[in-house]
Amino acid sequence: MLALFLFVTLAACTTTKPVANPKLVVLGHAGSGFYTPISPFNFRPPSSWRGIRRALLRGADGVEVDLQMSRDSVVMLYHDQKMQDGSTGTGCISERTAAEIVQARYRGGFPYDLIQKERPISFDTLLARLNRRPSFPFIHLDLHEDDQCLPAGHQHDRTPLLVRQIARSLARYHVPSAKVLFVTQEGPTVRLARRAIPGVRVGLEIASDEFAFGLKVAKTEKVHTIVLDADRVTPEQSAQAHAAGFTVVVFGGRSPKDLRRVLETKPDEIEVDNVKRLLQMQGRGGK
């Protein structure tokens, strides 16, 4: 009987619900995350309109999207650098015009392609659609600026134009700067974003194995936010960042176990792969 009592007590402790944080900002990671066969089944491509729309319909406060620039300088939503890695297109996003990119179909393989028929969209298309909502959601803009299709030493040559084009689109659609977070891994891009849109929030993504160095860069650049990977973030790292005055964003997390572990790090915002489950864990329903 004593063994049974101890087992039940231990089980109850390990399944304790995380404390709800009413201030936690929940965003869909690349919309509704990435293709997954179970828990949950997700057939929506990353950074696709259908994935974004689904996350918002589930009750997310906003979405994180991946941005790159086409050959003709149009900002596009696309996660992978090479089109053939996620669509029927070929070549890098930077090598194709916007017209060519939007004609490609996303490709996730079986069984996802039996259901999804999505095509990539431009950043302007996204903003126009989000503007139809009663209130504009939070958007985290993950800048994919390391263009491996450019010659060595020139992979970041188009970053200044990418930032300017994003700034123009945000101004064109009157997006509140408080709803926007630029996310970059590069110190110089922090300064570019700050000059292009004064007052905008800028986040520095830091690799967990380079946390100490990244924190120093974040302090030097005076960023608003640091962005950490859910697979590697620790409570100690989050506590150090908070102590230094930074807002903490964590990206990733899908299973209940992963989400509980991420919540234990006490982030301010989560870009999550399972919006419904996280909102349920926070007592916010989740449709």
C-alpha cells in the first residue's frame, strides 16, 4: 500500500499543471508550426497563409513568420532558403521573381499534399489580410538574411534592402510598431532595423551554446528582446536575461512535456508549434 501511495503521489506531482501566466504572449511558430503526423496532425506548410490563419483562429495573440527577399526585391514568406526543399519551385528565393515564387506549390510529401494546396505569399499580402481583422495581431519577423546563393563573403549584401522593404510595407499598412518584433542573429541588422523604424522592437536570436557571448552582444546593441530555442533553453538562461532587463521569447515546443519544460523557464512570449495545447495549459481554451 505504501508503494502504491508513493507512486500515486509521484504521478500527481509530475502531472501538475503549470501556473498560468495571464501576461504570456502566445504566437504561432511559422503559423501553425511544421508538418507533423501526430500530436497534432499538421498539414499546413510553415509560414503559409493557411497555417497563419489557423493559429489566429485557435486564439493565438499573433504569429511568427519567416521573411526573405525575391530577385525583384519583393519580401516573401518562405522558411527554406531553396524552393525545392519545400515546394515545386527550384533555386533560392533570391534567384526567383515574386511572380515565379507565388506560382509554386508547397510540397510536404505524403500525406500532407493530399490535403494542402498552398502557395507562398508576399509580406504585403499577409499585411493586407491581417489588416482586415478587428485588431492587428502581434507579428514576429524572422529575417532569413544569410543568403548562401550569394558569393562567399557577400551573403548579407541584400540585408539593408530587405530591412528597408519590410519597413516600407509596415508603414504602407500602418502596422503599429508595438505589435512588431524584428528577429535577427546579426548585430549589424539590429542597427539597420532601428534606423529604418525608430521605436520598433528588435530581438536577437542567441544559440544556447553561445549564450554568454550572445548576451554580451545583446547588451552592446541594446536590443529589446532575446530569442531562444525551446529545445535548449534553460531556466537559468531566462533568469539571466530577465535580470539584464531583456524580454525573453522562446520558439518551438509541441508536446505537453516540452511545453511544460518551456513554461518553467518563464518566458514573456512563446512562438509555439502547438497553439491549441499551450492555450489549454494556460486556461485560455484553445479552439
